[in-house]
Amino acid sequence: MNINDYGIVPNTENLPGIPARITAVHKQRYEIVCQHGITHARLKTKEYYIGTEQFPTAGDFVMVEYIENGDSRILATLPRRTCFTRREPGPVPRDQAVAANFDYVFIMQSLNQDFNPKRLERYLTLGWQSGATPVILLTKADLVEDYWDYLTRVERVAPGVNTHVVSAHTGYGLNRLNAYLQPGKTVVFLGSSGVGKSSLVNALAGEEIMAVSAIREDDSKGRHTTTHRQLIRLNTGVMIMDTPGMRELGMWDISEGLGDAFSDVEKFLGRCRFSDCRHAAEPGCAIRAAIAAGELDLDRWESYQKLQEEAVDREEMLRRKQEWSKGVAKFTRQRNKEIW
């Protein structure tokens, strides 16, 4: 098996072991693909639990010590081109990779009650922040007679982002995705439950490789059918990735993603008369002037502020948790000294 069929392998010169790619994560056991085929592996304790190696996730390229009749050992995680992360809870929260080394992010919303421009703005920000190229898919086109209103609403919140209307049920629009679904490319599917991710994967694969669950008729919601992080290689050579943790992605470090997703907003920043303008009632505010002139949509400005404040609030929460942890550790050390 040629590992290069699974994407562009980073430089492995002078590194021990052989290159492999993580195709699935099952708690502390990993499914990998390497030159010997598909097998399983576990982390080498010294490098990961004592050393500084990044814990791998689905899509990661790693170096492994191959063991023929047992679990191989993962020695190192290779540099990532793109990545989704979420903040893992705990006394000292840390970033946890959810998916890595993908080329496109298919941001999916269905043409029913699931359609939500605010959620689209959030997903688009995360897509840009990952370093990959976001593409918007409006699914279940067979449920509506006219989808142009939806396209207009998407254009307001995602100017310039490629948008496609598709139906996994009828096959409508699927041929337009061929430009992204090329051999060696990896695509992440990002969307809420019931949006039709599994159905679309099955349609693209030409066979049922993912379970499909029915949605509730009252609110168009569904259940997550993916139970673990996994990367699937289709017969066409393209790889797709779905993960149950995508809903929990937090807006932790979104400086670049927010700028790309809200370029229509940020072009007015820095133009105010006063450098410390709060964009409220100050004279010479470029933001307020743009809104009054119809050059900037008020909803877009409010969404931008909300996401920015959310990221700041979470960073403040992290800082307080870290300070609390340091205080507990200091108290424990002092108490131990008094006891002894």
C-alpha cells in the first residue's frame, strides 16, 4: 500500500519509524494506514505522556514503529497543515485536536428548519481559522421548490465563499463537487445533526458506508450517527472526515478566522476618528456611519461583536482557571511543608 495515496506526507527525513496516517480514534487505540496496510497502534508512553509530542487525531500523519503481530507504536506526530481544535475541560484546560490535515471544509446546512445564518457565520469562522478552504453546501434541495432566497441569505453572511445546492436523495448538484473531490484530497464535513452528512457521504461513495438516522419532523433535528473520529477513503481516492466532536468546537483563537469570515466588517475597523472608539455614540465612528449608509448590515456587526466577545470571555475563563489551579498548588505545597 502506498501511503502517498492518503495525502501529502510531511518530510520524514532522519525520523525513526515509518510514516502512517490516523484513520480512526478509539479512545487510547488508533486505527492507522501505512505501507503494510491498515492496522492498529497505541501511543509510545515516553514520547507522549512524559515528552512533548502532540496527541494525534483523525487525519494526522505520524511516525510508527511497525509491529506485525500486534499494535504498532506511535512515536511522533508530524506537523499539521490544517487543524480543528477544541478546548478540553479540566483544571488546566488545553487545546485538543479534533481533525487534522484536510483541504476543504464542507459547511452544511439543509434547506429546512435547520437553515440558520448565525450558525453559518460561526462555522465559517471556524473553517477559515482551521487554515483550509471553506465551501458551503445547502443540502436537501429536493425539499424546496425555490432555493434562491436561501442563496441570497447565504451571500449576505458569506460573501465570496463558493456555495452549492445539492440533494443526496436525487443527486442534484453533486457533480459540482467534483472540483474538490480529487484523489489525495481530504474533506471535513461540518454541520449540525440531521443536516444530511451521512446521506451525502453515501451518495458520493456510491454505497452505504455510513449509517443514516431519521430526523424529527417537528424541528428537523437528528441524532449524531458518527460515534468516533474517522477518516474514510472512497474508491475515487478522495478522503472524507466526520467526527462527533465538531459541535463542541469553541471560539478560542479566532483572530484570523474572524477576519476572513467578516471581511465586510473589518474593512471599516481602524477608520474611526478616535483609535479607542467603542463604536457606540462616539463622533466620527466609521462602523456607525457604514451602517447608517447601508454599506454594512447591522446584523453582521452584531454577530461579529458576539463572536469576538465570546472568544474573549472564554480566554478570561481559562485565565481564571489557571490562576485557581496555581493557587491550589501553592496552598498544597505550603500545607505539606507545615505537616512535615
